[in-house]
Amino acid sequence: MSLEQAKQVAAYRAVDEYVMNNSVFGVGSGSTVVYAVQRLAERVETENLKVTCVPTSFQAKQLILKHNLTLGELDTNPRIDVTIDGADEVDANMTLIKGGGGCLLQEKIVASCSNKMIVIADYTKDSSKLGDRYKKGIPIEVVPMAYVPIKNKVIALFGGDVKLRSAIAKAGPVVTDNGNFILDWLFTNQDLDWDDVNKTIKMIPGVVETGLFVKMCQKAYFGQPEGNVIERSA
Ligand SMILES: O=C[C@H](O)[C@H](O)[C@H](O)COP(=O)(O)O
């Protein structure tokens, strides 16, 4: 079974178990979420479900529109029943690294407004400690003018190295959906207190959000090479 099929089985399982009629659904971002929205669209069609979808990125909004699903926003739907989102890595304590695809701020806002946050991923995201498998570091979304002092402060506080993320199809840095830059912090100590790290980095002026999701996710589904799905709960 391919990696894509592993993503698909996890996404389908989560949507089948968690999305209910007359509910508000937070739509995460990334390649795995594409399958979740596909499955939701099938269920809306066949079961005539009424679901309002709140996006976590430009990509998520486009997915909702493409499948003719009902688009909502936090102004009108400040409470979300369940958000289903991908992750770059999930550790044994259900702490997540997110933002590998440049989306993390709106994802964290929507997750924070959700009764439940469910992660869908393939088996390569399942780790014991952060950094075991995801080697690109922890994304930090920053206000552009502050990226150099933030980089220096993160290194002084916690060590490792920090890189400004470069765009691929554009000269210069990645610019997020919110007009900010992304720093990737390549940490070396895997035994840090991630709750403390998250709070400390967030207090640096100019930091908008970190890709560390601590105590936010209740359940993760990992699609396996054999086609089965492994679940982990917080
Ligand atoms: O920035 C992107 C988001 O945080 C994604 O949810 C995360 O990178 C996982 O994406 P994928 O499902 O493509 O591995």
C-alpha cells in the first residue's frame, strides 16, 4: 500500500467516526486532509448531512469550495464540534509538530475553538519523541521585520539552529497565508518540556505562533502500510 493510501485510510476512518449531522467541522490543511474532505463530500451527498466547514488555510477553503461544501467562519461559528487535521509528527504524548506546509496559525486558532481535534496521518508521522522522524524542525511563524532577532533568541534559549524557510517557486522566503515568515528551528535536545518551550517562544516579541501543538489533540489515526489504521488517544 502506498503512502497516499495510508493517508486515505486514516482520513476516511476519522471522518466516518467523528463527523456528525448538524455539526460544525474544522478543516485542517495539507495533503492528508484532502482525503478527509473527499470523504466528507461523499457522506454529505449520500447521507444528506448538514455540516458547516470552517477552514484553517487558503488551501482548506479551496477544498471546501471545490466540493461544494458549506463554508463557515469563526465569526458565525465560534465553536467547532470537531477539527480533523494532519501533522508532521506526533509523539508518544500526542504533542504535535505542525506547519511543515506553512500552515499553523489558523490551524491552531481553529483547533483551540474545537471540542475535539483529531489528527490523521500516515505511519511515517508516528514517533516516540519529536525529532525522531521529522527532521525539518519546529516551524515558527514570525512577523517579517523580527525574524533575525527571533532566530538569535531561540538559539540562545534552546540551542540548535534556525533557518528562514525559502520558497520554492518564488525567490525569497515563504510568505504565509497571514503575510508572515516561517522560521524552522532545528532543535537538538529531544527531551525538552514542549509546553514550556511553546510558551517561552510565544513570548518573544514578533512571534505569531509556533507549530508545537501541546495538549490540543485528543486522538490520532495512523494509516499503516498493510492498510489498517492504528489509533492513539491522549
Ligand atoms: O503546514 C501544514 C500543516 O500543518 C499540515 O497539516 C502538516 O504539514 C501535515 O501535512 P501532510 O498531511 O501533507 O503531511
